[in-house]
Amino acid sequence: MSAVPSPARARLDRATADLDPPLAVLDLDALDANADDLVRRAGGLPVRVASKSVRCRAALRRVLARPGFAGVLAYALAEALWLATGPDPVSEDVVVGYPTADRAALRRLVADGTAAARVTLVVDSTDQLDLVDSVAPPSRRPPVRVCLDVDASLRAGPVHVGVRRSPVHTPAEAAALARAVTGRPGFVLAGVLAYEAQVAGVPDDPPGRRARGLAVRGLQAVSVRELAGRRAAVVAAVTAVARPGFVNGGGTGSLERTAADAAVTEVAAGSGLFGPTLFDGYRAFTPRPAALFALPVTRLPGPGLATVAGGGWIASGPPGAERLPRPVLPAGLRLLGTEAAGEVQTPLRGRGTAGLRVGDRVWFRHAKAGELCEHVDVLHPLAGDVRGEPLPTYRGEGRAFG
Ligand SMILES: Cc1ncc(COP(=O)(O)O)c(C=O)c1O
């Protein structure tokens, strides 16, 4: 193999030598260390696992078996039903973190009393309640558990800092929706969710971008202060209508700050488990890269160049260089500005190409966590140098939830 020696690379290459890339590994030691760190940062609040950032049932089970984790924040109702039911459910407490319009899945939810007791839907409007009723009127179904999704962005006049989620922003709006839920038959107000993406998902120390880091920190400080007051007021207003069973907030990037908000009873996190590149630039924590993928070198187009098969495993979100996969082993490789990560092949350049031959492999990190699993059927678990039985991804189990 290459002339560039590296114990990390040698370990990965050795452990997977009999496999043909493309392949992905899950470093269980790194995963466990990352899981411990999330629990530490949550400061005693239970961590609900954001399944979109994992997309592998075995990995979800492993994390949920650890103290400090409780429940799943799923991203689709069909997924939630799959995780929450059957002979060996991943969890009996699954909140679907995004509203659903999947009528077939709603039909299945209301046809199964166990599923209805284990799965909670988020709503931010009576429209979503109407959709449930259109599938099955309250008289012909068990009560459906709902969680109010409250906008946790920072608003100042026309300025909106954060993601576009719920239209429900003020305590009065939250109380009105709580009354709408409790005032109609067939629904149970189970919880409140207020996810501050502008704090949890925006790096406050992006590598090589000092000025941006300073600006982000300033905005995040303002947002955290504003939200601490508003989230408490929202919860008080909702509680005056009906006591919510849980108040969920945060994500990997905000755990300690979200957990410091007395109104919050649990936090959510997922990305910090796999430690993708978009989570490198935070001051409060540094996850270990637990998920990596390997692509094979298939040709050498010229001096200082090596081409791997595939490579366009690009992360969702606003397009930009930070969404591209990053070649990490051997060290000293970079994508070409003219081609970036290609559809079926990806040329690389840099000193890391020295010694690379056809058939060698290059190890990459994905920019995001769970999306990696949409490209492979299994994750190969590594404990130290030992490779375990492959862990099927959602895709490997024939499941795609969008
Ligand atoms: C509702 C909600 N909570 C929490 C998270 C945080 O997930 P992660 O820790 O993977 O960033 C997300 C991510 O988008 C989310 O949508």
C-alpha cells in the first residue's frame, strides 16, 4: 500500500482488508466515547436519540442501552412505527420530530393501539390534527399523542435567525394550540418540542473563519438568552392548559446550553455519535470521527493525482464546500475544485497520493451523520482492531424514509 504510514490508516485497512470498497465502518470505541460525552454534556437530562443522524437500528440499540439515553426522535412516521413496534422494538418511546402527511402510516398508527401508545406526532397547527381525523375520526381510533412544535428561532422584526419550522412562536400561540389539542376528542397533549437549530447546528468556531465564529457566538448568546425566557413562558402557558409530559430541546451542538434551561426536561442529539465533519467546529466539544467510508483507487490520471470510484456522497443543506466528503486517510489529499466529489469517480490530489496504487483505498468522512447510511447496506463495526458482524443500515434493511 501507500508510502505514507499512519497507524490509523493501517488499522482501518487491516481490519477491512478482505472487503471490497465502497464500504463504511463504525468505530465502536469512538461511538461509545461520543455517546458518553453527549450524556456528560446533557448534565443529567435524558438524551433522546435523533435517528436521522444514525439510520442503523443496531447502532440505535447500542446507544439506547447506555445510561443517559431514553427514547428516539424519529424523522418519519413510517420509521417511527417500524422502530416502536414488532417483537423487538428499538424503543417504546418514539417522537416523530417533524410533522407527517403520510396517510398510509397514519392509518397504521391508529389501527394499532400499541403503536398509538408509543409514537408521538409533532404538530404546529390544527391542520395536522385535521389530517389525522380525515384518516380516522376520533370515535374510530385510539387517542393520538401529539407534541407541540414551537419555533425556537430568534426573531427581530423581519430578521429570522434559525430554521423555518413552526409558525407557533409566542406563549399565547402555544397556549392556543394546546387548547385546540385538548379541546377536541382523540388527541393527547404529550409534550413540547422547541429546537434551537441556530445554536445546535451552527459551528461557533469554524476552522479558518475567525470572524464568522465571532459573529456566530454573538448571535447565539443573544438567542440563548431570548429563548431561555420564552421557552419557560411557552411551557408555563401550555401547562396552564395541560401539563406536557416532556419538553424537548437542543441538538448535538447545544447540549450544555439547552440543558441549562430549566424549562427543558430532555435534550435530543444524534450527530455527535458519528462525529461528521460539520461538527468539527464547536468550542464546547470535539466528537471523535466514528463513521468513515472507504473508496477504492481505480486509476492514476497523472503525477500527484489519484482517482477513486464514486465519491459524490454529498450532504444536504445549502450547497458549499463544507457539504462535501473529506478524504482523511492517507493524510494530505484534497478534492479538485473543478470536479469536487463526482457522481461515479472522484479525482484527488495532494501529497497523500504519493505511493497510492490502483486497488488501495482512501478513507473519507461524511459532512453529515446519518446520510452516510443511505449509501451503504451495512456498517462494519470495529472494536479496537477487531471487526464484528456487519450492522445493517436502514437502506440495508430495505427501508428508505426520504
Ligand atoms: C427537532 C430536532 N432536534 C434535534 C436535532 C439535532 O440533531 P443532531 O444532534 O443530529 O444535530 C434536530 C436536527 O435537525 C432536529 O430537527
